[in-house]
Amino acid sequence: MIWLALDGVGHPDDAPPGSVWETDLPTLRPLVDSGRVLDAALGVPGLPQSGTGQSCWLTGRDAVRVMGEHFGPVPGPTLQALLREHALPGRLARAGGRAALLNVYLPEYLAGAGEGGRRRNRLGCFPYAFQVAGLPIGSGGAALRASLGLGYATPWDALETEQDLSRQGHAIAAAAREYDLLVADLWLSDLLGHQGRDPVPPDALRAGRAYLRRVDALLRGLLDSGARLVISSDHGNLENLRVKTHTLARVPFAGAGVDLGEARDIVQGGRQIARWLGLGSS
């Protein structure tokens, strides 16, 4: 199975008029529209954050309640402990499964895991969970950049074409036959979302739409190759570029070749993914 983990992309049902979702997405949009719409706030005041949101997805546990608040962007000691014990990569590895994180990172970034109180952790939840599980990162037979071929800063120039992304989708689908789980941590969407302000910056809107079209192209390659996949998001942000903060938007939970069940929030979404892999409750 392939997991495309969007970062900071609220569901189109909760996006304002003129949002990034208003672009040609012939593969992504029908999949999202036919999927589930999940709550990311979990009844806790404040704006949802990546640290707790991604921990919910990865563990199937209410990380916001564990922390007592929405917390991010990276996991501190409390969430690190939760991820070490309950995150899907580690559980899958202990059960004898094969998993890998597709993202390419600089070695200096991967050296940023803080353990034993020696230094503060700089890794996001996905690379942290895979690293502590001893699983491959930037591997899986088809490595992927989170930018999906866009530049990492304004003006967000295109460095690869959408056709390149479709070809990568085919390659990832082929590699997935040797794994139980391949994950792509697509965090550039959150970075783009933080460029928001009122009035909406044209370059941020243009880049946000370009990014979703690249997700669409990647998805098209995956589905053309018969991949079994899931798409998730941890919180809202990019869907409303009138503000630069995260939002209270609900998030998408969509897939192909999987039963989404009756999930209503991101904790239940995480549990459903674990069930597909034969792991059940941790």
C-alpha cells in the first residue's frame, strides 16, 4: 500500500471561494470528493498542529489528549515516546513487515533526531517514526522529493514537469509490490499555506494550485499502475490562503483499493490504516 500524507491541506468542502482546490484535478478531486471528511480538531480548543495531528494518524491514538493541547510542528519528548511505542512503522517492522519512507532528505536533517535529552528533536513525525523503527528513508526503490518538482522558495519555479511526476507514480507503484507500506510525507503544502495573507498573494495561490496538480499527476501514475493507496492530511492550512496560520478545516481521507470504513476523525483514520495492514489496535 502507498500512503500519500499531505501536510496542511484542508478538505475542499471547507475551502473559501477561489481556493487552491479550484484548478484542474481530474484524478485527485474525484477521489477526495468520494472519500471521507475528517475532523482534525478533536474537540480541543486551538488550531490543529502537525506534531499532534501526524501522531494521531501514525498511532491511531488521540495524541492531542496525550499532550493536553495541539502541538507542533515536530514531536517533543511526549510525542516521541508515543511514536516509539505505537507508530505504524515500528509496529509493522516488529511484526516482520516491510515499509519505507520515500522522502529524500539531506543527511544533516536526518541527524537531527533528539534522543535521551541530549538535544532537541528537529525531525517531523514521519521521518522520526521511520528512523526510530530502523526502516529505510529515501528508499523504497523510488525516492521522492516533497516539493514534487517545485522550488522550495518563492517564486516556486517548476524544476520537473507533471509528466515526470506521473512517471514517478509508475515507478513507485512498481516498487510497492515489494513492500507492505510506502509513505510519502508531502510537507511542502504546509509551507505554501503559511505564505497566506489578505489579500491572497498571487504567487502563493499559483504555487498552491501547481502543487495540487503535481499531486494529481503523481496519483494518476500510481492509479494507472493499479496501486492500492490512501491520501490523508493532518490539518487545514493551504485551502485558505487568506490567512497564514493553520485552520479548523476538516481534512480529506481518500483511497483506492481500500475500505475507508466509517472514520469521522484523524484518530479513527489512523486506526483504519493500521487495520488494512493487519495490525488492529496498538
